[in-house]
Amino acid sequence: MKEISKHYDPQETEPKWREFWEKEGIYKFNSKAQGEIFSVDTPPPYVSADHLHAGHVMSYAQAEFIVRFKRMCGFNAYYPMGFDDNGLPTERFVEKKYKINKSKISRSDFIKLCLEETKKGSETYRNLWTLLGISVDWSKTYSTINEHCRRISQWSFIDLYNKKKVYRTKKPILWCTTCRTAIAQADLEAEEKESNLVYIKAKAETGETIVFATTRPELLPAVMGISVHPEDKRYKNIIGKNITMPLTKKKVILTADEATDMQYGSGVVYYCSYGGGECIEWLSRHPEAKPIELVLPNGRFSSSGGAYEGMKVLEARKKIIEDMERVGAIEKIEPIKHSVYVHERCGTDVEYMESEQWFIKILESKKEFLKRGQELHWFPKTMKRNYDDWVSNLKWDWCISRQRYYGVPFPVWYCEKCGEVILPDMKDLPVDPLEEQPKIKSCPKCKGKKFFPEKDVFDTWQTSSLTPIIAQKLIGDSTTQKKLYPSSLRPQAFEIIRTWLFYTIVKSHYHHNQLPFVNAMISGHGLDEQGRKISKRLGNYIPPEKIIEEYGADAVRYWATGATLGQSLKFNILEVKKGRRTTTKLWNIARFMAMHETKPKLVQSGSQLERADIWILEEMNKTIAEATKNFENYTYAKAKDAIDDFFWSKLADYYIEFIKYRLFGEDKRSKEAAIKTLAMVFFNVIKMYAPIMPFVTEEIFQEFFKSAEKTKSVHLSKWPKELNFSKKTNISDFKDAIKAIDEIRKFKTEKGISLGIDIESLKLKTKVDLKKYGEFLKKAGRVKKLA
RNA sequence: GGGCGCGUAGCUCAGUUGGUUAGAGCAUCUGUCUUACAAACAGAGGGUCAGAGGUUCGAGUCCUCUCGCGCCCACCA
């Protein structure tokens, strides 16, 4: 027998198996392989996340436990990998990294930089995922900016256009003045901010002074109207009268509007274009009012701002308050805290402005989306509430056009003469209308011959909402394609339910009239050891590569297994260390087993099994049942606990001690039964740990169990089933024997006697059938006489 | 303001449909190099299960309220 090293060293073994898996294509998808397909709609991470940390590791590892489990259960796993590398996240990243501004660089240079960063980013990911042993099929990858994805994204747009789910219109929209683009409701984030509620005095034509309160006094030049509640007695007599604004001297009519809250401020509200969603709603009830374009796309005041032209919003606010104070138009200023919407990518206060944009209709189908949410299997169930809340509260159709550079272009031209929308042929996709002309020679509507391109690009989610289709179409043959949609599993984090998950359902509903995936597994966040969010800014993380280098990938994965689905998990170096110790322990048991040469041909019949053997086999069966159930429910933390408990406390601490006297004894039958049982049980332990710790289990499998199951890798071996063996011997009283063993151990420990030393005699307090267990207790407990 | 989740040993958490002295790991203390493992093993101490009230023969577990923490959502100008 060749020499087996005494210590398990992940640094040495892990690279070996990484190469082996890659070379042998262990995780390669084979459409002709047996087994039902289990397909994963892997989250394509933003490649702009150049600082990968434990949080990333956690969320991807968690999904991966399930894939490995399913693979061992005989499913044909389809586990591709994607990278989300277009749109604002990448642009923002490049802008920050190179300190550039979109307006000061050419579009093509900018895109070039983005592509470079994208490439670097995906390599960073691939390296870490490989280190971690994430079992994706690296021959099935996509990036959301590549041709494959552009084609599908543009196809989706045209299909929705044909289905009348997409429209273009000019209306007030959400706008980010920093990113200089329209954004969608899902891109908003509420932020609690300090502000001032300014009470402004205005003169009514009747001579009375009327006071209204606002947090946005700078929008005074864009005032559209002013309202009170129709029942408000204080103002009844001046409804319908002219009100003159201070400074601008602009006159508006005081209207009655039921939406006005009599209790808030002075009970008078002024509406301007646009102070917020409420102004837009008010406008829809008061068509007589005229919006004014005050804030320009760059965040500065237009000429409509008069004296404030060219100022940024906050400057103008300061100045206008000063000016009003000077003319005595301010009654008082109350400091308040209120939540304002900011753009989640850059934190800028969101403006509302009128603009022409493309939208996907979502408001009209809320009910259908809620129904889809009901059809979906949520893990954990409570996450559905999150989705329901979001869908029910939607207020805007999905704005998909972005006035940006780096993204999938709209496949759209317009007729110069009549403005007709010209779309390409599906077969010509993807197109870049900035680079090419439409194939048709003249406008079908007006026969015009000149066209101009749509310059906007898609919202990044317009493409990533199609990942199940993108993944499906990576496979060529159509028979397999059919089996790949919908995906079996969508693993993702909770904070993108309202975006990625929701938008994917929208698309699938419109395109295919079905769910895009059967199960959704929602993970929480990885936090730092104090429970704070991990971020580059706080620097509160150790690079995962460092941790892997020190403790091994298995150990890091072991930590990640500890999370409850949907809940955040604090990073805990002690758990990583525990993982490391588990690999060592597994290795040691393997060595022990190998000392007693055996082939895990495993247990044959019950006749030669002794009570301890039956006990451990029954415990093993319970553990297999428990681990299987929990992996199936995605509660891998519980699966891990069950396996840990069985392995450490039952197998290592008891069973091995129970059989030592037999392994070193004379009775060949008894020895054989013990060896076989040990091999059987340990083999199944290895298999059960395989999804969690793929490296050490592979090492042990290749070294000791290869002959037992004719597969190339433990990861292609069969997930353990409960073992059938003769249950003729009733061992329900074996727990008394264990209690007796405990008593013997306690006795020796308290006397300071080594457990390895035989003692002369002991009178047991534990009630145990000595006729049955006397011999066993004496030998396993190392006591010469028992009473 | 609404919703969801959490609050159990010094720390991190398990506690299934309510049922005997509330569990684990780590940490602490004591002992042991036992023919796999001292990166281990054996043992010990440690908890008014956030607080109050209620239902019940019986509550960490169910109900109500209070306090604290986290998250999601919400146009109050």
C-alpha cells in the first residue's frame, strides 16, 4: 500500500482536483446524458464588482450546493454562467475608475474602456469561482453585451412591440441629472434626508395673504397651480381667485382638490413641474395647467428660471430662499426629515421631467403578474410578500430607454419625414442603428427615404430579464432547448426581487405566457463579523482568495452552508476553521479505515452484523433521510448540521471506538463486519459532504472508494439512499449501552485516568442488559469487570 | 405610516404539529498524547428562552400589548 500522508493539505489537493474536473469535463452539460434536466438560471453578476467578498462567495456557493446535490441525485444539471456587463453599473464603474465624464469622451472610446473592464471583471469572477469549486459549465457562458444577448434582447423588444406591449411617448418621467438618463421606478431608492419645509406667503386678488408650505421652493418659477381641499373653511371664499406668487409675480388660480390634506402644513399646496409624483398626478386632474420646463437634463435651470438660469437645483433653492426672505415672502422655515427618492446607482435626488421615452406596459397587467407570483415556488415562502408588495405598488410603466452609451442599442430607426418607427427584420439581429441603415428603401407609411437612428440604449434589465432564454439558447438543438425552459431554479438575492425577478416574470409572461422558472431560491446577504454590510468603502472584509489560501475552499464553503435561506449570515472565521477541521477529520478517518484494508463492497447480510453495526447503520439511515429532505427544501444549513452531528458525534466519537477491539481482535467474522460497516457508513458520509466540500471528498473518493462505484468523480456518484439490511435484531436498548459507555468515560475522566487504560472493575449505575452488552461494554470501554 | 423577520448560555445560532431536568458549536475551566486525529478526545460550569399579560393540565413554542434591532414598501406637499 502506498504511503498516505498524515495531514490533509488543501493547498496541495485543491488545485489538483480543479484541473481534473476541468480536464475531464465533470461539470460539462451533455444534452444526451440520462436523467431529467435540472437547469439553473444563474445570476450574472455585475462585472463592475471588482472587489469580491464573502457575500458574493456565500450567495453563489449556496446555489451551488443545490446543483451538486441534484447532480448526484441523477439529474442532468445545466449550470451555465453569465456576466452582466452592460448598462449603468458598468458605465458608472468606468467613469469612477478613470475619472471621466460621459460628455467629455467619445462614445466609441468609452465603450472600448467598458469592454476592457468587462473582460477584466469576468476574469476576476471566473478565477474566484474556479478557486471555490463552483461547478458551472464554463463552456456555457454569456455576457449580456455579446452578440448572442444583443440578438435576444432586440428580439424581445420587437416581439413586445408587435404584441403592443411596448410604446414610445412623451410624458413626465424619472430622471437622474448625474447619470443624465431616464430611469425606472425600480432604480429608485428612498433615502431619509434633512430638509426644510418653507412656508411661503402669496397674495390673493381679494387682498388676503395665503401661505403654502413646500420643500422645493426653487421650483417656484415652474408653478402650475395651487390647491386647497374643497371642504377647507379657511379658504372657501378664495377658491377660483387669482394668486400672485412672490418674486416671479406669476398668477395662478386657487383650485379645489380633494387630494389636499387639510392637516399638513397650512393646508395649501402648490404644484410645479415637477416637484414629484404628486405634481404629475395633480396635473392629470387639472388639464388647464401648463407645465414649464425648468430643470434641464443636466440638472441646471433653463431660461424659464429667469434670474436663476444656469443654476443647479440646490444652488437655486438657497438663492430663492434668500431672495424671498428679502422681500418678506417667507413666513417661517421648519427643518424636517423626510424621505426622498434618489437614483440607487449614484445617490442623486431624482427629478421628474417631461421626455420622450420607450416603455414596456406593466401597470395594466399587475393582476396577471401577481398570479404568476403565486404560481412560483418561493424558497423561503415569505419572500413572495416582497414581490406582491412591489407589484401592487407599481406606479410607472417600465421605462427601458437610457440616454447612455454602453448597452444594447434599440433596433429602431425613425422616418425623418413622418416619424414612423422602422424595425429591422428578426433575422438581421442584432443591429446597431447608429452604424447601419434599415434594409427597407422607403418608409411604408409616407414613402420617405431618409431615416435617423434611435440613439438610446436599453436599460440593463431589458437584457438581464431574459437570462432564462439566453441560457436556453446557448444550447443548439431544439429538442434540448424545449427542456431547458422554464429553468428549474432561479437562485438570487432578495434585493433584486423587484428588478431581476419581477422583470424576468414580465418578459416570460408576455413572450411565452408562462413562468420563466419553476423555483426561486432567495438568499440573504453576507455581512461582516459585526453584522454590517460588506463594502469596499468600509474595507471590512478579507479578500476571499486570501481565506481560501489559508483554510482551503472547502472551509469557506463550509461557512457559507451555515446560512438560513433568505437570512443574512455574518462572516465567521471560526466557522471557516471548523470547516478546515472537518476536512482534517475526514482525512483521518479515511486513514484509519485504510489501515484495515478494505474494499467498500459494503454490508451484505444482517447475519454477521453486531449490535453496534446495526446501530450506526440505523443512525446513518436517519441522517441520509434528514440530509436529503433538507437539501430538497434548500435548507442546506440543516442538512449540514445533520451530517456534522452524525459524522463527528456518532461515527467518529462512538462507532470507531466501539469497533477498535474488533478490528485488532481475533474474531475474523466480527472484524469483517466492522470494517464493512465502517466503509459503508464513511462512504456515505463522504457523499453527503460532497456538495458542501467538493475537494476533500473528491480526494478521499479517488484515493479509497474509486473501486466501489465506477464513476470518474465523487460528484458524479449516486447520492446515498437509506440502506436496507436485516432488522431482525432489535437494538432499541442500544442507547442504554451508550449511556453505560458514557458512565465509564466519565468515571475515568474524573479520576484522571486515560481512556485507553483498562481498569479493573466498575459498578455501573446505568441500567443496561449485561447479558446482551456486557462483553461489548467491557471491551469497548476497557473495563475488566463490570457489575 | 403599513408589512415582514428577529430578540434563547459570554459569542454565533438550533429548537419541527405546545409535552418529561431548554440543545449544539465556539469561548471558559478540568483531565487525557486512548494502536485515525492534541488541528484531537473525555468531562464540568454557564440560560427568569427581551418584558408584561392571557389561553392551556402543560408555553421558548399559540394569542394580545410593550420595548429593542434589521429589512421591504409608502407622493403627504
